Amino acid sequence: MDAIDRKILAVLQNDASLSVAEIGSRVGLSSTPCWKRIQRLEADGVIQKRVALVDQERIGLGVSVFVSIETGDHSQEWLERFAKVVGAMPEVMEFYRMAGDIDYMLRVVVPDIAGYDAFYKRLIAAVPLKNVTSRFAMEKIKATTALPIS
């Protein structure tokens, strides 16, 4: 990946709805070479998909919760079951296996506290867990999907 590929990625992260001609203009390429580079970046898996970013509050999902989970079972079978259950929960926006004092971290969005309570009850009923700690975000100060491409 060269500097032009990185410029293309930066432009696309900012606005993926731009035409190939506009992207090319911004990075110093004509349409055809720009389109070929975008196609290669997609084929190589660098560009995974193009999406619309939706304001969660405007669609009634105003509560963000960071959920840390500890488990007493670290078997492959438990992890596969846990990953399948949690991965299928639409409220879970991000799901990480962690190093350190907690085992898993989730970012969950729900409409309100009652919505989180319903999610929490489904979560703890699905698989055995040692500890679940919920942290409610009071204010979103920064959120971005753009990676720092240099």
C-alpha cells in the first residue's frame, strides 16, 4: 500500500459517497486508476464495506453501556457458545476478548435503562458468568470511525 492508497482511504473514511472522479481529483488520479485502486483495496480486504453512519440518539438508542465480563470458564466450548450468543444480540455494537483483569468487553446501545435491564437479563441467562459490570456513558465526547492513516 502506497501513499496514494492511504490518501484514498482517508478520503473514503471521511465520505464514502463521493464519486470515483471526485475521490481521484482529491488524491491526484484520474477516474480509472482511482477505481482500480479502490477495487484492489476492496479485494484485499483493506476496505471491508461502505456504510451509512446513523445517529443512535435520533433513532431512539440514546444509552451507551460498556459492559465488562469475567468468566470462570475459559474452555473453547464455553467461548464458542458465549461468542455465538453475544454475537447474535443486536444491542452489542462491539465485542472484545481482553487481556488483564476482565475477560470480555462489550459496547451496548439501548433506548433506556429498562432496555438495558432486559438485555442484561438475557445475557446472564444465556451462559454462566462470574461477574458482569456495567458502566453507563454520561456524554459522548468523541466518536469516530476514521482510523488514523499516515
